[in-house]
Amino acid sequence: MQVSGLAALDISQLIVDQVKIKIEMINGKNMTGTIIKAEEHPQGYELFVKTGDGTIHFIPYHAIVSASFPLGDIGSDTSRIKGM
């Protein structure tokens, strides 16, 4: 997430806004859910993600390839995203 530029976005705002995010992992699986907690480490973020069935998943930073969500899901204020 550091490399992709998503870290420039305030992760806590994604939690507050309950943004549905799609996460691609190194094992080729994808997960869609809302981040309920993010722990920052020098190497990246460890995420706790709640999926639609109510399951909470822990995803370590080294398992994340990419994360995406529709820009419209964070509201009209795109100033939180670096380069926008």
C-alpha cells in the first residue's frame, strides 16, 4: 500500500466512512469488505477487514498486493489523496 500511494490517503477516514474496499492478495485471492482497524508498521499496514458475511479477517501487510475502491466512495473531497 505504501508503493501504490494508498498510504497517502488517511486510512482512518476509510474506516470512518466505512468504504467498501477490494484487496488483492499475493495468493491470488481477492477480498471485498470494510476496514475496521488498520495498524501501521514501517513496512505497511496490517488490516482488519469485515466482509459481507460478518467475518473479520486479519490481513498482514506482506500479503497485500493492491487495494482499490471507487473514488466516489470517499465523498467529493479528494484532497486527502496525494496528487489529486
